[in-house]
Amino acid sequence: MVRALAIHLDRISATVNRIALWGAVLAVLAMLGAAGWQVVARYLLDAPPIWTEELARRAMVWAGMLGASCAFRVHADPTLFPAMRDVTGRAGKVLALIRGGGVILFAAPVIWYSIFDARMNPMRGFLGRSLNRQAEMLDVPMIWFTSAVPLAFAIIVLHMIADTLMRLTHAAPHPAPDPISPTKA
């Protein structure tokens, strides 16, 4: 039963990862488009728009946060002990739990304070403060940009839970391609 749950959660994690990867790609394209238009408008048309720099900056945040969650899923995130993931058996399970605990210790405060402040007031949390603020040059509420942070951390937690359950139940782990070595033909 736990193994079936692990496999199901891993499939959900993989689906969310694909969506996040497409979001990151679209954000990079928006960033490049805005920055490219700024260059063209400034140097060729001599009329730089005021919104391009801010759009590029906000798109960069989305690309970075969603990209970080995708990197975590495929184990391409920076780690002090990369060989730890290759350890199997009881030691591998313990290391997976330690890694999961570390992720929770890092992600939980980010997610918590994105929603609440120190006095449990959701209107004073990171997202609550963004509700009534507008972007300077774009007529868009800031929450559309600031929500990238807690969303990415929630996705990372989902990936961590799925990966930990897969390791603990000895279910086949999702393939983690090596981003450095070329594919073999």
C-alpha cells in the first residue's frame, strides 16, 4: 500500500515537474523577449519602453524558482555529498530521511512566512503584503511575481516526499539524467 502511494506520488511529482519546466522555459522566453525588445527600442528606435526591464526581472525570478524545483527533481541541484544518493540499503534510507529533514528545515520557514507573519496574520505574510502592492512599471499586482517563491518551495517539498518514499519502499527511482555526460548512441 505504501509502495503504491510512493509510485502514485512520484507520478504526480513528475507531472508537476513537467509543468514547472514549461513554466521556467516560458519565463526565460519572456525575459529574453523583454530584454531584446528593450535593446531594439532603445538603440534602434530611440524610444525605450518603461516596462521591459521590470518584466525581464520578474520573469527571471519565475524562471529561477521553477528551474530550481526542476533541478531538485532530477538531482541536478548543488549538494555537498553527491555520492550519498547512490547509497542503498538501511544506510541509504537513513540518508534519504536526513536529506528530507534538511529540505523541510529549509523550506518550511519559507513557505510558512510566505503565508503568515510572526503573529499568524496572513495579511502581513510575504504574499499578503504583496496583495495590495502594484508593480512599478507594470499594472499587475505584485502577488503574481512573489508567489513564485512559495510555489517553488512547495514543489520542492513534493519532489522530496516522492523521492524519499520511493527510496524507503525500494520502488524504482525516477530516472535522473546526468546533465554533464552526453547521451550514448
